[in-house]
Amino acid sequence: MLPSYTTFLIDLDGVIYRGEELLPGAQQFVTWLNATHKNYLFLTNNSFASESQVVAKLARLGIHTDSSHVLGAGQAAVKIMARRFPHGIVYVVGEQPLRDMVEAHGLHVATVDTPTDSINVVFVGLDRAFDYQKMTKAVAALRAGATFIAINRDPLLPIEGALVPGCGAMVAAIEASSGVHPEVIGKPQPTLLYEAMKMLASTAEETVMIGDGLDTDIAGGRAAGTHTLFVLSGKDTRTDLATTPFLPELVYENLATMVADLPPPQETEQLTSS
């Protein structure tokens, strides 16, 4: 099945790497993708690391690519906002890379002094300086009619040796206070995958989502109608697999065992062309 797919959407943490450790088979898999001219994007729900930061981390771990192969939920959200509200005004609950991304797409970042009824979108990502003033401004803009867009609903963010509040904590506070439900871009919602397939001019039938999270990656793939492949090198285990409602089509221990099932590039091209 795998060689017949034209497009591969690949989660990062738990699939390609874990922290600063490159996981088995990751480098060989990317080499195969390039050699067989497959479409691929690394997808991440991360709401504060930019695509260039992801590329730099991959290079540090031995995988050399460029930002055209990385799509974060934040970037996908900004692309969607720019299409829906060209030159619109966005109140950003998030950190500087997110504000820079908004401005780079021709949108205007609202300040605390911007009239709330002129704000088109309240855009929420992880904000480690989140406070009552920011929440009050966001709630006022939403109650005045702004659209609520959130990068993800992840309540916790794993960092080295600990779990800290994630983007979902800010989203939940603003949602509870405003009574407005957000449009969520990141997995398990299908929007990030739809945007990825739009970028690659691919259909769901020819696309496979590869991930280590049953309730995020696999649920997102199923919601978007793609094929799904689950690896046991990250968050979820075989025990989770036995009880999940989000069953994947294919299961591997890690990318190394998956790569062992792939024909060499020459055979792959012959299979694809035939």
C-alpha cells in the first residue's frame, strides 16, 4: 500500500524525533521520500515554534529539508485568515513569532488600544505571558462579533521533565468567558490536513497521515478522509490501540520497521508508473 500513496503527512514529535533524539528510521524514510519524488509535509500542532525553527531542529538531528516541507497549525491558520479576511485586523493571543507570521501574510495585528468592534479575528496560540488584560480584550472583541480561531486545544505542553499549560488552557479561558466556541485548526480537527493537501494539490485518497497520537494524528487523518499509519515510537501504546475508537489502517513499531517494508526507489517508481 505505502508505495502507491503520492502524499505523506508526517507528525514530528514521537515519529521523527523525541526531544533531541532522532528516532530509528526517520532519516532513511526522508531519503526514500526524496528519492521517489513523493509529496510530503511535516505537520505540527506547535503554536509557537516557527517553520524555520523546525527546519533548524531537523538539520541539527541530521535531516536536511526546507520550510516548504513543514506546515504548522499556526501557519495554516494564518493562511486561512489571510484568504478569509484579506488585510484584516487580528488580535493575537500568542508570542512574537505568531505576530510576525500574521503581519507577513498582510494582516494587521491589533493592540490593546484597537477598538474592539474593528477586530476581525481573535487568534489564540500558546502565550506564556497570558494575563487578565489579554483575556479581557479577546473576550470584548469576540462579544463585538470577531471570529474566534485557535491553533489547537492541547491543554498541556510537554517540556523537558515537566508538563506546563498549553494553548488549550488559553483557549478554554477565553471560550468560557465569551461564550464563543473557537474554530480549531490543529489536529484532531481536519483543517490542518485539508490545508496541507491544498498546498500539495493532493486528494485524501492518495494521502496517508503518519503519527504516534491516536486521538490527534489518527483521529485527524480519519476526519480528513486520508489513509492512516500509526507508529508506537511516541505517545500512545499497544494498550491504547486496543481501546481507541480511532483505529489506524496500518501499525508499525517505528519508522525503521516501516522502511523495511518499502521497496527501493527504482521499484517504487515502477509500481507507481504502472
